[in-house]
Amino acid sequence: MKLNKIFLMAAALLAAVFASCSDDDSYSPGAQAGSYDVSFASQANQVLGKTATEFTITLHRSNGSGELTVPIEKVTVPEYCTVPEKVTFANGDTLATLKVAIASTIPFNTEYDFEIRIPETYTHPYKAQTMYPIYRIKLTKEDYTEVGTAVLNDVFYAEAKSNIKIEYSPSFELYRIPNMFAKGYPFFFKWDKQSGSKQTFYFTDATGEKGTKFETGLKYKTHGMVSVTAYSTPAGTGDDFMGYNADENKFYLPFEWTVSAGSFGNGTIYIEDIKFTH
């Protein structure tokens, strides 16, 4: 009886092997990946200026031998963007550029997802690399234009002066000082171009929503990010006044300065020596 069981098990195993090796007429081999090692040379979020009509994406290949045309897969493309169907590397070139056209009807100051890909047959998916076959970014077209220059007089925290630019968005009716304290940390405010206690002046976020607190980009060595909070209004007096003083050609910014551990004091800083261009 034991011998019969052994024979039956052997027969079952052989049947399984033959079944796994049987012909499948519907099978076709997949395309070979990694044939050309094409990738996007770099990627970063695109913030386009008011008059921009296009932006450029650079592609890279490891071997510049021969001309090569690569199709572009469109994953997420805003309706205001036109992406070419393909890009061509010239013989001898390892870099090629793809120009994305932007429609004039694109809404300003609106963030869009944008993603395109290189087909797998043109990439090297199993290779460790710093460049990748997917180009995934945030895309924004702004209508901010420079309307003036000034000096930021930080008498409280840095105890230093720095030159700054003042920008304005007609669509948001919003002023912006890019990189006010640190790169990548803009400061937004609403202002009706008036002076004194009757003016409209307040801080906002990037969308124009009224707010009082924002991160400066400054880092305190033991407690991290420094944030500031407006603690007054244009009705304030002395250094507690907030807004524009035409007699002095100066903005007063009364801030409470805080870190993760809490407040470390109130201190007014100034935007002065303002030169509006328009």
C-alpha cells in the first residue's frame, strides 16, 4: 500500500510539471526594459511668470550614439498645457529638451498637478540613479510683478538690514515680499495704499485669506522654526502701530516672536526707504 502511494505521488508531480511546461499560444514576450536608459535630467516645481508661454523639460540618455525618438506618456496634464507626443535626441547628444506650451487662459496663482512619463522600454528601471523616468511636479503661473524696492530693518531678531523687493498680484489684490527673512518664505499683506489709522492693512496667506501668524524661515538653534504673529492694528500708536506711515515712508510690523517653546517677546520691525515703481 505504501508503494502505491509513492507511485501516485510521483505521477501527480510529473503531471504538474508537464502542465506548467505546456504551450500557451496566447503568450507573447513583454518589451525589454532598459534599452536606452532615458530619464528626466531634473525636476522641480514650476512657478511661471505673468508673461510666460512655455516651460522646458530636459531629458537625458546615457548613450549618445544615433538619433533616438522617445514617446511621452501623459499621466496628469492640465487642460491649459500642451505636451508634445515625443522628443528626439540628435545623434551624438545625451540631452534633449521638451517644450510645454501654456495657454494664455490659464488662471493665475492656481496650483496644478503635472505628471508625464517615459515608457519603460526606454528606461532602466533596475538601475540605482538620481534621475528618474517620471516627471511629477506642481505647476503655477503667477501674475505677481515687482512694484517697488525697500529695506527690511529687523531691529529685533537679526538686528540687521537687508534689501527686499515688493510685488503685487492684480488678481489677488495682494502684496508679497518674497524671501522676506529667508529664501522660500514669502510675506503677504493686503493694503489699500492709504496711511495712518484709517488704512486697510493686514497679513494674509498665499491665497489672500486673512491671517496673523506665519513662519519666517529663521531657525532658532535649540527650538527650531521662528514664527511671528501680528499683535496690533492700524489703530495702534507708537511702535504698536501697524501699517504704512506716509510721513516716514515706512511700514510698521509689530510682531510677537515665537518658537516651539512659546513666545520670546514682542518686537516691531520696519520696511523703510520704500521706492515704489508703479
